[in-house]
Amino acid sequence: MYQGFYLNLARNETRRNALVQHLEQIGATNRYTRFEAVDGREMVSRCPTRLVPGKLGLWLTYENLLTALGNSPPAHVHLIEDDTVLARNAVLIIERVLAWMDQFRDDWDLLFTDVFVQPRISSFERFERLLKKYERSRNIAVLDVGKYAYACNSSVLINRSSVRKYAELIRGQWALGTPLDIYVRQLIRSGQLRACLTVPFITSISPDSSTSDIEGGVISQSRKVCEIVRRVFFLDANVGSLLAEIQGLTLGAGISKRAAVYLAAKKYMLSDKWESF
């Protein structure tokens, strides 16, 4: 039901080789094809914008790929970045979710399988409930992504019927200086695009994503902490390993006594001893 493409710069052989090996391990080699990413550093003189070169390059890469797909591709399209990690049974799961979407929500334009969600208590609690429900039923939940303060387009499925629409909505808008993911979020919130999100996440980002061509360097410690929260919602997440990782990153971080009281209360609310009243 879908064809996949991974976006990769010619000079980024390390990421390309790692992703190809990963696709082989999960039996998805024949499903995903490499698409040459645009090097934004080579385009800044021709495309005046406030965007950093990496984000300009990503935007132009999307434009090129959508143009290459034409108005009516034979199947839905899955675009991933080259630091993406897919669940072991990702292809089968995505096929099943798409079949459900086409039957019950056939007006969809985009389906995200992983996003950066701000670590707010309300979002975490809902995702936690859905993860526990998945553990019992093995049913992937599909949410309206517009309700969340999300970011990132690292893994997104595009409805084959929406490729032309999506291409026309984003073409040339890099000139505004807004990153592609934030611009698309604005389109979703204004109702110009209809988008959903899977929970658990069917894909995630590699632990090696701390150095980003798109962001333009090494990401901050605070961003790393938030990315771990993002990775914990992944279908195949090693939660114990992520817990150790975030404990190492946050070791020695001081908070006020009031904040400590609040965190103790929230910890209890998320525990098995909490009783609603």
C-alpha cells in the first residue's frame, strides 16, 4: 500500500550505510529507496531566507521529491530521514494502519509515525494510557496531531491522493523563513491539511541523531533530554536503557524545593498507588 523513500545527503555515507543495514535487518530493503537530499549550503546564495542551510536543504528536498512523484503516485508515500529507526514489524504495521485509514478516515492527507512532542504532563499521560492499551490489544491508536504542540517531519506518510496538494501548499514557502515542520503544523491547524499520528510511534530517531545536518550542529543537552522522552513512545523502545540515559543527562540538575514538591506529587499521580477522587 505504500512506497518508501529515505532522504540522504551524498556526503553522509555513515548514516546511509547504517540505515541500509537497519532496513536489511528488518526485511524492508525492497520497500525503501534512497532519494538525494539537497545540500542547503550550496543553495543559500540562490534561495534568500532566514532558514539555516540544513533546514533550507530539507525543504528543497521535499519539493524535489514531491515533484518527482507526480500528481498521482501508485501508492501512499512514506518519507523518512536517514537517522530514522523503524520497528521490527514496521512494514506490516504500516500496511495495516493504512488499510484502516483508507477505510475509516479516507480524508487524511498526512500520517506521522513519530514526532517531537513537548514533554507536557497532559500529553505524556494520554500517550502512556495508549501505550498500555496497545500492550493489551496490539492495536495502534491514530490521533489528531493538530491537538499537540509537535514538531519534526522525520517520518511522515503522505496520502497518494494528497501528493499534489501537499506539493502546492509548500512550494516556495521556504522564503518565509519558517522551518518546514512548523509551516506544515500551521497548515494543519488552519485546516488546510488533515493529519494524524500513530501511538505507539512506529518509527523513532537513532541515538546518533545528536549531530544533525538539519539543525546545523550538535543539539543542546536540553534538546537531548526531550528527545529521550520522544523515544520512549517508540514501539520497540528499550525503556530501561532510556531511563539510564536520561538519568545520566540530568544528573546534578538542581531544582527549587517547590519544584521538588510538585514533581513528587506528579510522580505519585503516575504511580500504581494513585486513586482518582
